[in-house]
Amino acid sequence: MPLHPAENRGYRELFVSGRQLIGRWARLADALEGSGAEGSLRAAVEAVDEMLEALEPLIAQHGLHSRLAAQGTGARIGFARSMVLDRFLERNQALRLAVSDLEHLTTLLAYLARVSEDRGHPELARPCRSWEQRLAAEGNAVRDAAVGLGAEPDAAIEPLDPSVVGRVAHRTAWAMGAVGEWIDRRAG
């Protein structure tokens, strides 16, 4: 039985999102070296990479291939997020926002398991359920690491990217926040 368009699109989204997480989180782990969070990030990156490697041949049996377009797009998105958007963030903000990347994957895996079960593809549903559980555990570890950054608030609010460009981006974000606070005080 061929894949339903919901499965087809969902699996392609899984590969795009997974590959962007791998690229972004590897750079995030490097930026958070010494914070205690990098180990959780690297473990999650490894798990997501294993998931993609395990699922790729299973979906290929149904005529769906992801190596070039889907995974290449995901890698480019992860690079762009790391090199542009993350530069505006504090260390704690970047890690807390990253948790949503893994939440997205676990929710998508649960969705795909459900669609695959209902469509009569147990060979796809079982690994999706298994990976959903494993990635949920990885997500809990990263969430705990994000919360743990609160133990050192001065370090938590440091710019994620200590380069000149990162410091300028961080100051820009800080200035925008200060203007917003000033407006809110005036309005309040």
C-alpha cells in the first residue's frame, strides 16, 4: 500500500526538522561548552541522527526518499538559524528555545505513528513510537539542562555568540527589549 500524502509530507517534514536540529544543536552544544548542557545536546543530536538513519530505508521501501532535498534543506535551515537568529540570543534563551525543536519532532513522530497505524503500515508505526519515546527522554534531559542554567543567572544571560557580530546582535536585541520595557512603563 502506498504512503498517504499525510505520511509522505509528515516523513519529509521529519527529515527536514531532524536535520536542522542536528546542525543547529551541534553548534549550540559547542557554544554552551562548559555549561553542563552540551552533553544533553550532543546526546540528543546523536539520537536524532540515529533515528534518521533508521527510518530512511524504511520509508524508501515505500518510494519516499529524503537524502538530498529534505535533509539538505534541513541542514541549511539549521545553519541559518545558528548563524543568524541565534546570534541575537542569550545562552539561556537559545537553550530554552531549542527544546521546542525536539518537542516538534516527538509530536510529529506520534502523529506519524498514528497515521501509519491507521493506514496499515505497522512497519513504520512501531519505529515511530519507539523513537518518540526515546526522543522524549532526550528532550527531558535538555529541558533539565535549560532549567539548570538558572543556577548561574549571570552566565545564563551572556550572549550565546561571544564574537563581535554576536555581541552586536545581542546588544541590538537587548536595546529593543529596553525600548519595549520603556513603552510598557509609560503605557502602564
